[in-house]
Amino acid sequence: MENPNEDLPRTVILIGAGASVAQARHHRSNGKGGAVEPPLDFSFFQRALEEDRRDREITGNIHHLREFIKQTNQYADPFDSASPSMEQFFADVYYEVVNKRSESDFRIYVELLKLYCNLIASTTNPMMLLPAGPVDSLLATEYESARGSIAVITFNHDLVIENALYRLLEQSGNWRSLQDLYGDIQLDEVSHSSGHRFPVSSGSDVNSGVKLLKLHGSLNWVISVTGEQPLLDELFPREMSNLLLLPDRLTEELGLLYIYKREQNVGQGRDLWPFVVPPIYEKTSLVGIEILQRLWTRARKYLAGAQRLILFGYSLPEGDHLAIQLLRSGIRRRPSLESVVCINTDAHVVARICSKLECRSVEFHQDTMGYIKRRSL
């Protein structure tokens, strides 16, 4: 249950997909092995083809997706350079499933979601455990400045932020658990034998005060399904009462392979499926699920009470009306909001944020180092 006496965070940091890209590029430029470029909307299918030769799971995803698409004669090959963007293709399939509940379209949707999750995992898992990236630097700077009173809001599904916050809070002795980080979202832990668990502090009274709101779900949040291939009603539930947590740092070796396979020591033999909102903009029916609704309500509350708002690697897409309205309702024309900071490589994003959110001004920085240096002056 939400605590009405909860202290609101002084600083809210909204982290987008561009932050994961920045983290990967930082490690690659510093010669750290394994870091590759995470996919964005416009490059998603091309990135999948690049991973095809290196990842057998992705090879299988691509093959099955193409086979199911051929059987329908309804969709163009998304891996063709002339095809729509990933977001548009996902939306085309999603609406067919929701409106017609067609089994053939649902099979395409399942394979597309598998590819989406596996590609994110294969391109972010290798660099999640590498410290000292721009995400780490930004979180450490704001944590110190706000004396720990920060909240992170994200639409990302990867675990880059979790690992960065673990490094930050563990060093200061304020790490407790993933459950504490996610707040009041009830997640029942799934135990298995990997041994790559996030450590849990022995001090029961430790409370970091930092909260992470993942508004589109997370790769380590899963649901239990009846078979290796989930049913339509399981992925499009009218109610969602039981959500599970994989408490591990997903390393390059672990990947996400066990989510799609029945294994003896994983989830007590259950078939598990990642709980993620697909990358489409009109997602009202999914966001209406109680678990996600609570997260969105809390995000709006945090935004309304924040003194500082920082957007890192988030471009505020034109078509994402729910996200735009969330930010508008939380911060527009708020005299108590001292500053809005945008860290992004694209200067056009600043003008869009000023316009959409009705901000009086936005402080713009192209990278975290430039922002941190300015912050220290």
C-alpha cells in the first residue's frame, strides 16, 4: 500500500534508451570488451541481423518470426530496409491481436516479443556489470547533491540502472534489496541455482530512500505461464495479481535463455515469461493493469513534488501520448520546480520538451560529463 507520509524525492531522474546507448559507447571507447550498441527504434531490425551470427537464440527468433509472417501474407518482412520502424511494426501486429484475437497474429507477436527481449539482453547484459559509466556518474552526482533523496523513472526494460544503483548504494552502505529499490510493487522472488544474486544487506533497518519506477516493466519481472508458448489470455490479462522477480544480475553468460525454456533449477520447473510493455505508444489497455497503474500514479506524485527534473537519454517521442501527459500533469507551469535538465545528443529534443511540457526553460547538455562539470561550478 502507498504510504501517505512518504517523503517525496527532491530530484527525479527520467532515464531513456539513450542512456543505455551512452553507457555502452563509454565502455567501448575505454576498451572494455563485450560492450555493443543497444538497439533503438530505427535500428532495431538491423541490430538483430548483426547479432544473428553471434547469438543462436536470436537466430531462432528471426527464423520463426519470418516463417510465421510468411504464413499470413499480411505483413512485409520487417528485416527489409524498406519496412516500417520497429515501433510501427510492433503496433501493426499488436492491434491485430487485440482487435481480432487471431492465433496466427498472436504467434507473430510472441516471436516478436521474444526477439525484442533477447536482443535487449544480448546487447546490454555484457556491459551491465561494468562500473564508472555515465549512468553511474549521473546517479552518484545527484544522490550526493540531494542527500539521497532521488527517484529514478524509466521506460527501459534492461537492468543497467539496477546495477548502477547497486554499486552506488552498496558503496555507501545503503543497499538493501531489489524489493526495496522497486518500492511497494509486490514481487515474489523466484529462486534458482545461478548464484549471481544481488546481495541483500544484513541490516534490516537499512533503507536507501532511492526508488526506481519501471513504467514499462522489466526483463527480470516475469509471470508464470502454462507452457513454453504462452496463451493469448496470459499475455493480455484482464487482471494481473501475481508477478515474480528474478533476483539476479543478468550476466553475459546467463542471458535470458532460461526465461523461454523449462529447466529443472529455474523457477521450480515453471515456464516464465518477461513482464514488459511492448514498444508501442498507444498502450492504454496494458498500462491499465493494476501493477503498472500503481507505478504510473507514483511517478506522477514524484514528478509533482520534485524540485529538480533531469531527463537523460529520453527524447519524449511525439506519439507517446501517455508519457507526455504523465510529464505534463506532473510538472507543467510549476513554480516550485527549480530546474529541468536535458542530457541528450540531439539539440532538437530540448525544443520539443519546452513545447510539450510548457517549461519556462530547459538546461541542455550533450553528455553527462559536461553536465557534471557545470554542476560542480
